[in-house]
Amino acid sequence: MKKRNILPLVFLLTIVFNLSTNAQEDQKKEEKKPLTFKPLKFNITEDGSQWVRFILWNQVQLNSNNLSGDANFNVKPNIRRSRLLVLGQVTNKIFTYIHMGVNNINSGRLGQIDGSDPTQFFLHDAAVDYKFSEALSIGGGLHYWNGLARLSSWAGLTSLTYDIPNPLVFVPGIGGTDQFARHVGIYAKGKLGKFEYRVAVNDPSLTGFRETPTNISENNSVYGAWNFHDKGRTILEGNLKYNFIGSESNLLPYVVGTYLGKKKTLSASVGFFSHANSTLSLINDANPILETDDAATIASKTNTGNTNHFSFDVNYDTPLGTNGGALTAYGAYINYDYGENGGGPAGATGNALYAHLGYLIPKTKIQPYIAYQNRDWDDSTVLGSQRGGTTTNLGLNYYISGHNLKLTLEYVKSKFDVGADNSQLRFQAHIFL
């Protein structure tokens, strides 16, 4: 009788032991199995020619205070980006995408229960284009097909650096002519052999610049004339790229920051940003702009001038050896012309140089990088936080699973021609599905 009572217990212990052993073996297999992310892509036709893809994206940061200041060291959390992208291949000719989300959610910008939303949830992109051939696609909407330089359409999902190069020399109209570097307009893009091009005709924002331009003179122009004159309502921008080695996708406007050895490319491009009748200067210094002047009065006291920027850049990305090493290198020269002593949201009349270099260490998931930016403005006092000077970024990426899941640690130092210098230590966890 006692033996019968023991048998079920032995049987149960055997099952528990087997389950435990199997669980340990499964755990060991799971530990050896690399972490991978399968795209959230769903075919809407049997042959897969029509599809919808969802991309969920979060970047969570810890940023120090200004290390160049006298304050004690402290760190504050920040959700740099939280976004949703929906991509749709409607037919073999029609493609559309929507991009929405928020930037910079932190203790100083939390939403309120009364419905206010300081975190700025808004539409980043909403565009549709029609592909006539490989040489020509035409589209429009709220778009990111910026022309000035490669990094004018910087992509956070595949960036080499911690964030978009800041000061924001690649998007000179940000917040003034656009919505977070996106314009409302129409664009064309295509590939002709080794050549690739993009060109766009856009409307400038009528809400970005509303301040009364009291700081202008006959010899000091101010960007924002279209708010006071009937002219200046068209922006033309474009970029022409030549691929010496390889080719890149132009389905989306976002350019890849680093391919991590998955592709070899070498390209050079020239770009431009042209905004006619976009700057203001006084007709006569003896008749200045007053705070109480309305738009019609400001228009009567001012002349308009043109804004023209151009750039030249080179991008190189290549695997190194056979053990997973890779090199990423980029350099750009940008010339800005806002008129005499003029300036905009992220640049001024003058020149900017930018370069970055990254090296993916073989047999590791570690990628150190360095970036450098020099801003040489004719008038170094016109821009506040975007003022002339230099910025150096020293960083380290750790790729847990490629660009889908990575950690970045960066030290950034800015030396300004006018005002106090700034330096920070920054950490970011980045994930997208």
C-alpha cells in the first residue's frame, strides 16, 4: 500500500525533473540564439506586391547638465523620440507613408489632465507618390525630401551619431519655414544610371516666424519676409548624387547613416536650397521697424532679398575584412547666403563644415565614432543657440541587434564664438520594430 502511494510522487518528481532539465536546455539554446527583429510587414496580395508595414520607434535618453558650467553634475531623463510609421505599397506604382509621434518628453514638458499637450504630438510626414519609372516618381504632401545635403534628410533609425548634428546646419529653415524639417509641397525623385536626384517645390510656413523684425537695418537682413510681403511664398530645393560604388534605396527620403558592413557605397552630391524674396532689410535706417507696426507697415518700410544655400558632400560606407568590421565616413561643406549679415533658425550667411567617422570593430558589436562641425558666420551674434563656433562629438555605439536595438554613449563639446561654451555626457537606448 505504501509503495502505491509513493509511485505517484515518484512519477510527479520525474515529470518536474524532466521539465526543469528541458527548460535549462531551452534557456541555453535561447542564450546562444541571436536576438532578431522581424519586420511588422503584412502582405495584402498573395504575390506580396502590395503590403503594409508598421514601424514602432522609441529613443530614451539620460542627458547630463552643462559640464562646462559651475553646477553640480546631474542627469535628467528624456524620451527623445516616440514615433509610429505606417508604410503602404498600394499598387506597384503608388506608395504612401504616414509618420507621427512626439519629441522630447521630459519632466518639463509633460501633458496635463486638462487636455493640453506640451509634448507636441504631431504629424511628421504624410505623403504619397506615383512611380512612372525608375527615373521618375512624383509625390506630394507633408514630406522630408530635403535637397540641401545628404544629412538634410537624416534618419534617426540608422544614424551613426547619437542624434542629428546639432547645431542644425543641415536643416537651415527648421521651425521657421517647415514643421520639424518637413515642408508642405510636391517633389520628384529618380535614378538615371549612376545618378540619383531629388527636387521639391514647397510652401513656407506662415506660423514659424511671427516676431516683429526690429533688429533689421539697411545692412542687416532678417529671414521671414513672406509673413509681411505677398512675395516669398515658394521654396525650391534639390540634390543631385552620383554613385561611384553601389546604389541606395530611394523609396523613402530618410538616408542611412551607417550600413554596419552590410553594403559598400561611395557617393558624392551637390545640393541647393533657394527661397526668393525671403529676407527683409530696411529701405532707410532713419525709418526703423517699431514693435507696434503691423504687417502692412513693415512691408512698406522694407525691401526683400533672396536666400540661397548650396552644399557639396561625400559619403563612404564599406565592410572591412571578413570578421564584421566596417567603416563609415562622411564630409560636407555648406554655404549659406541670407543676405548681408543675415541669419535663419539654424544658420547664417557664411560657411559650415561637417564630418564624421565611425569604425565597427571586427568580431564585436562596438562602433566608436567622432563627428566635428565648424560654423563660420559673417555675423556671429545673429543666432543665439545656433551661433558660430565648433562642435565635437565623441561616441560609442553598442549594437545588441543591429539598428533595431542599440545603446549609445556620447560626449559632446561646443565652443561658441560668442557666449559660454557647452558640454554634455549623454546616453541613449534606441529600439524599433
